[in-house]
Amino acid sequence: MSSARVLPLKLKTTRGIALIASYLVVSTAIEAALVYCGFAAQGLRDTYLFWRVGLWTGLIPALAIVALTLSWLHLTRSFFFEPMRPVKKVKRKKGRKKRAVSRLSTFPVVLERRLGRLGMAAARGLFVLVLGACAATILVAISVYWLELYRLTAALVDKCPPFSWLVSSLSRLGEAVTSQEQLGRAVVALLKTGMKMNKAVSFLALAAGKADPLYKYALAQNLLIWSSGLAALAYRRPPIRRR
């Protein structure tokens, strides 16, 4: 038997309509920023389908807004559940460390009390969408803009002491990991695989870096839609307890 059951998310109620409207507003703001930065600021010209509805500034952003809204609704519905077992109250313990642990363990409970189950589900869904978008952005940055990232990293190491400390700590951690024989072999194999993948996608990365701004804008739209859709589909809903 599972320990959680999914709650019904009724979209026809006032709360459901307000939820959809807020999701549409956030998705529209994201798309407006993307259209402005990736299309209008680049001086690109749109292809109008009819009247003033353009292909790149009208139809594609509208489809992206629908995709973002549906993905967020799916994640909200997946996270909208209640535990079957009552939450046990954490007893106050003496000591600073024990109090810190108890505060960390009760933080989700306090946040759920303030936001409610629906607000907590919406926040978790937004976190999954942001995580998917960040993963897609990092993938593109590593494959296409690796030279710019190298220069930015060098500048941050010179001008930002905390970042320099972080890089030195990671390098020491890498040395400690590679000092172990089995872990060293795994790291070397992983590096060789990464080098082979870099050689395989280097031509594609160079082509994407030198491509027309319109194709870069289309790539950004595709990344936004696909990352949100895949993030929503990859999440497994909590099991439903049957009574």
C-alpha cells in the first residue's frame, strides 16, 4: 500500500481558473522576453500569416505558451497529493545541531501550511520546469558557446575570490577522486567518452554558433518547449492508494 493519494485538480472552479490564468501570464511573460531578446532586438523581420499575426512572433510563441502551461498543469496535478499518514510533530531537542536538523525537517511542512497543498504543488512544478530549462541551457552553452564559457570562467577566477575558491576546491576534489584506482579509471573513461562526444558534435556546434540569428531564435524556442515537455513527462506521479 502506498503512503499518498493524488487529489483531484478541478479546473472549472474559481481556484482552477485563477491557476490557469496565472500560468498563462507567467508563460506569456517568458515568451515576450524571448521574442524581444531573440527576435526583435536582433532586427529580424517576421513572416506574417494573416493580418498582423506573424509566424515567429505570433504562432510559435502561442504554441510555446500552450506547451508551457500544459506542462506546468501536469506537474501541478502530479504534485497535488496528500499524505495518508499524519505528520508527526518533531520534539524539541537540546543542542544547536539538533535544533538545526529539526528546523530543516519541518521547513517543508511550514511552507506547505503557508502556501497550501495547491501552492506547494505549483511551486514544485515550477522548480522542475526551471531545472529542465537550466539543463537545456547548460547543454547548449557547453556545446556551442564553450569558448565564451572558458573566457567567462577565467575572468571570474581572476576577479571573484569565492569562485576561485570553488574552482580550487573542485580541482582538489578531482585529485582526491582520481587518486583512487577504480575511481580514477572511471573518471578517465568518462573523460575519453566526453572527448569523443565533443568531437562528434563539434561541427554541429560550430555551425550553430555561426548560424543566422533566426535559426538561433528557433533553437531557443525548441529548447524551451522540449525541455518543459520532457521535464513534465519524465516525472512519475505518486502512486494512488485504492480504498
